[in-house]
Amino acid sequence: YLDQAFNYAVTRKSLFDQGKVVENYVVYEEKLSYFSEWLKQLFGESEGKEGVGILPTSTVHTRDLHSLGQFVQEGNKILFETFIKVNNSSEIKFKNYDLHNINNIVLDSVRVAHKKGDVSSLMITLPSINEKYLGEVMYFFMLSAAFSGFLFDIDPFNQPGVEVYKKEVRENIVI
């Protein structure tokens, strides 16, 4: 995982150097929505300091695809996307259609469309959603966040900005 995590961090930094200052984590499995919230916290706290870092955002498709897809496709080219694809998920059938497979067809189609719109994307693929693969991808992202911090020449293990507001709150609470 070290090489993959480092390569991911280097790619993110390269995209940042090209003006891509926002990373949108895209999931197509609703059960990964809180995972994408964790990614925002991880990368926001690890690299968002000293005037640098990539702003982490997230979307759950297809729910958010129509509302934000227009901006991604044709709006300001400040972002890149990291898609998290799941190869196998529980089968949900509707009129003999496997909705998981349809989601993955939409994911692949959206990547092609966004590439035509000059939007860079990265892909992380999980064989399925279980404790083993979630643990592995969390380890991958934690390593990547550490590498990213070092590539931005900041300490990825502190959160001085968070401490500023905590201090203000402590000073202003009257009990």
C-alpha cells in the first residue's frame, strides 16, 4: 500500500499544482456516504493549513449527480474527482435489473463524460464492502494523507486551526 498511497498523494499534488484545488470524493453506494464524510475530515485536517491543501468535498451519486453534475461538467475547472467504485454489492433488483450494475454503468459513463468536460478523475476500486476492504482502503487513505502533508511541506498530524476556535469557545463559555 505504501507505493500506491504515495502515488495517489503525488497525483493529487500534481493536480493541485495545475489549479485543481478541490477534490470531490464520489461514491455510488449510499452506505459509503459516512465514509466519504470521514475522508473530508481526514484530508481537511491533515493538509488544510498554512495556506495550502486541497479542499475535500463529497457527493453520493446518483442522488447528487444531477444537482452538481452540471457544475462539474461545465463549471469552473477547480476540481478533480476521486471515484470509489465497488465491484460487488448486494443485489437489488427492480424489474429484473440489477441496480448495483446499473450504478457502475452510470459511474463509468460519468467518468467518460467528465473527462470530455476536462475534469480529471482518479479511481479507487473495492472488490466489495466489508470489514477487510474498508480497513484496507482506510489504511490507504491515511497513508496518502500523511504523504500529502509532507508533499505540501506541512505537518499532517496537527490541527492548529481547530485549536484556535476551541480556545475561543473555552474563553467565551460561562458556566
